[in-house]
Amino acid sequence: MRRIDFVTLRLFVAIADERNLTRAAEREHLALAAVSKRISDLEGQLGIALLYRQSKGVELTPAGHALLHHARHILDNLQQMSADLSEFSEGVKGHVRIHANTSAVIEFLPEDLSAFSQRHPEVKIDLEERVSSETLHAVREGLTDIGIFAGHMPAEGLQVYPYRHDQLVLVTPRTHPLAGRERIGLGEAAGYDFIGLQQDASLHTLLQQTAAQLGTPLRLRIQVRSFEAICRMIHTGMGIGVLPEQVVRNYLPVLDVSTIPLSDAWARRELKIGVRNLDGLSITARQMLEHLIGDPPG
């Protein structure tokens, strides 16, 4: 198959949007005859019909819908590439991509990235919040330069460095029977309804594994996708939950909840940083890694 040019892809998207060759031609500033020839040539090149020609316009065939999906994706990527490259002409001298779990994003990265940006204002930072499993996948697949994830997650094949620690606490409504405790183990709270994160979150995995080891499965009443949602559910009396202490502090001023330190050793979690290949990092990404771990990696 010969290569398909971007002009033809853009034209095909316009036809799909307008459902009319004439309007698509006007939108792309092309003659109607040129539009018809490009689409006919494209169908001939692919060996399939992309459009149903009707008296009042056109409709996409199943193959046309498949091509539209890919065409939009390609053109979106092309637009993003253009935007990214244009920044270099405007003074951007480097680009680093980071995927990190919610704990790192809320607790530590705002200050760390702000400090880095003050030292390197010409560097563009792309930060995406992902659960630890997604972060690890992104690092392995080369979708990000640096990943920050929960330390108990397996990270085979990556170069891993310590980042920070956080403390997990039990969060309850203020009127809950456990609210007055000074410290507590997870096993003592397992008989109550829990609000937890989705299945693929590292904290969910940690709690489920720990409860299984204790022989007291957690009674997960509700599963949500964010720490804030857990706090709000607890605030309304729907259950109790386990969260990083610093995360809860961010919501305590407006929510009527109590925190109880967990006495279990695993409740002091380690966050780690992973890269696929230290030697393969750009100078900018390596500078960011050194900044985050506080010591040049060896």
C-alpha cells in the first residue's frame, strides 16, 4: 500500500464531519473535483469502499469508520507534535515526562517540581497522575521517562531508586466507635464497612493482601477512583478507609473525619522512582531524576 498523505486524511475527516463532499471541499479550500478524485484514489489504493454515496450526501462504510478512528488519532498526534516542537523555538530547552501515583502527586511532587522549575525554567514538565500499575507499565513501554509508584509493587526490569515515605492512617467519621483510638491495627478495624479505591490501585492491593494474611477479609462497601472521594464518603458516614496521612490533611479542614495512626509496620510506605534505562535518559530527564532522589544515580 502506498503511503497516505496528511492532506487526504484531513480531507477524509472533513467529509466524515460534514457528511457532504461539497461542504468538505469548502472547509478544506479545495475544488469539488479534486476532493472526489482524492477520495476515489484513496478507495482504489486501499481496495475498499469508504463512503456510501447518497442523493443528500455521504455516509461512512464500516471501513470508513475504522479509517476515521485512525485518521483522527494520527492528526491529533501530528498537532500535538507541532505544538511540542514549537515550544523549543520559544525558549524551551528540554522536556521530561513523569507518571506518578496519587500519593506522590498530592504529597510531594508540587514542591519538588516547583523547585526544579525555578532552577530550570526553560524545561517543560509533563506530569500524568496514574495508579502505580499504570505508571510501571508506562515506564516499561517507554511512554514516560520517570515513574513514581508504591514501593511494594514489583518493578522487575527497571532501575529503581528510593523517593519518599508516607504514613497510612485509618480514617473514620468523628462519631464512629473507633474514632477515639490513639493507634490501631488493620485487623481490629476489619469488621467495619470500608470505602476503598478501584481494583488496580496499589493501595487497594496492599490492603487486600494484608487482610488476607491476617485472615480477616475487608468488607469493601464502596470502591471509588480518588482519595477525595474516599474522604467524602467517610464524611457522610458510609464507612471507614485507609489513606496517606498527608492526603487526609488536605481535606480535613472541610470534612468531619478523624484519623487514627495504623500500628502495622507496612503502614509506613515507601514510594520509589523507576526508569527503564538510566543511560538512555535525556540530559533533562536525568537532571530531574537526580533532583527527585537528591543524589546522582550511579
